[in-house]
Amino acid sequence: MKTYAGKRQGEVVTVTVDGQPLDPRLDLRDFQASGFEWGYEGSGPSQLALAILAEHAGPEAALGGYRDFMQVIVAELEGDEWTLTGEEIDRRIGQVTMVPMDLKTLIRKVKGEID
């Protein structure tokens, strides 16, 4: 399994996959970020989520899942250094439950008000 690693040294942020620079995949979507970032929700973390997913699972998976991946995993990364293995990514993605409806509809469905 591959290992993804991020490191912040002052103003310089680097992200690698197995020791090689991670392609930001601007060809898929350009979030107009000034580079990769993590630890919050925004353009830098979105670009990082897209890039990791594109490398790990392919472009279609990245385009369809970068937002959730950013919110659940990338935004939760803390500190100036982190690592994620492909196995960890698969496990954490598997723990995410996608709900294809808004919160109000979900609550009504749980209460049995709608089918």
C-alpha cells in the first residue's frame, strides 16, 4: 500500500506519495488554492483531497468524493506533519456513511413521516 505524507516547514508545504511529490491534479479541478493544506475546510484542503483520491482511487472517484473526503479526513488532519496509508484511507472511507438528502428530509424519514 502507498503512503501519503504531508509536512509544513514555515510557509512551505509538501505532500508526497511514497516519497514522490503528489500531483495536485489541476487538470481535474482547480480550486485556485495557493497549494495543499489540511486541518480545516477550504480550497487548499479540497485540492489535497482531490489529489489524494485521484492518485489512490482514480479520477472518477476523486471528482465524486473529494468533498466528503476533505470534510471527514483532510480537515481533521492536525499538526505540521501527517501520514496516511492507502489502507487507512480505504478503512476511513468505509466508515463514512453518505446520506443523499438534506437534514430536514432525513429527520422526517427517521420519524417515519415519509418513506
